[in-house]
Amino acid sequence: MKFAVFVSGNGSNLQAIIEAVKSGEIKAELALVFSDRRKAYALKRAKEAGIPTLCLLRKDYATPQSYERDIIIQLKEMDIDFIVLAGFMKVFTPFFIKKYPNQILNVHPSLLPSFKGARGIKDTFTYGVKVTGVTIHFADDKMDHGPIIMQESFRIAERETLESLEERVHQVERKIYPKAIAMFVEKRLKVSGRRVKILEKPVKK
């Protein structure tokens, strides 16, 4: 299988995925790193790892659909089987999602459905909850909404700072995201409505 990672920023999760592919934990080819921002440091990480990159800007297109159509064309030309979102800050339209149903994985820095959106960690910290964590889910055309693959939680310390909480969340992301991707590649995820069952053995088709 071949997959693409979509990024908008630093790319720490991308780095964890690159290392998981190299070690054989993820038995698939990371064939492309796509970004909607030219200055995303994640693109530099990809180039240093010898992975092809692509950057297309939304402002260069008349409509969201024309933008997404161009991305899809590029993905099809490279025979991309599935997509991994790693800090990609845009929500796809139904047009895009229909092309990759239950084939787009996303990571979110809270225990969904709580604290959706780009400020998940800060909102969690400000609200004062006692437990938080990370969610891996399939992406759909709503923000942080698709079927949940896996979650990992941890208690927030009394003396936690926003900075320390961010680091703890990112550590969990880097630990469990490659595992979820590996299970997808191994066909161990069975989706039924909003429920995702993790199988011991691959799904037979």
C-alpha cells in the first residue's frame, strides 16, 4: 500500500510516522508528503528523508472543490491508497471525502468529542479538566467528527502548565498514531457506523 501524509506545520507526528515506516512497524510506502503551506517545516523533514513533497495553496484556486480536485488528481497519479492527516489544518468537503471513504486518518489532541478544533490542547487546559488524551479517528466532512479508532488518556497534573501539557499530548500522539496506521495497513480495522472494531487478524475480503 502507498499513502500520503498531509501536514501544515512542524511535522513532529510526520517524523514519528517516517521512523515507523523505516523500522517496518508500518508496512506501507510513505509515497508523498503534502502541505497547504510552503513554509511548513514538515516539508523539510520529508525532503531530508527522501520523500516526495507537494504544496498547493488554497488561495490559488477559485473554489474549494477545484482545489481538492487538483489534489485528488495528484494522488491518483501516484496511486495513493490512503491519507494520514498529521497537523493538517483544513476540513475537507464531501467531494473529497467521498473519494476516500474511511481511508483518511486523523489525530486530535483531546478526547473527542470534547474540545474539537485547532485549539484542542489550550481549550482543554483552560477548561480545567482532570483527564485528557489523544484521539485517532477516521476523517469525514465535519471537523473532528469521524468514527474513533483509538484513544489514550492520562491525568492532568496539579502543577501542569500549558507547555508541559502540550508536550505530554504530543508524546502520546507520536506513540499511538503509528500503531493506528499500522492496524489500518494490516486491515485490522472494521468500521460499522460510528464504531471501529480492532481485530486480532486482518479482515478477509
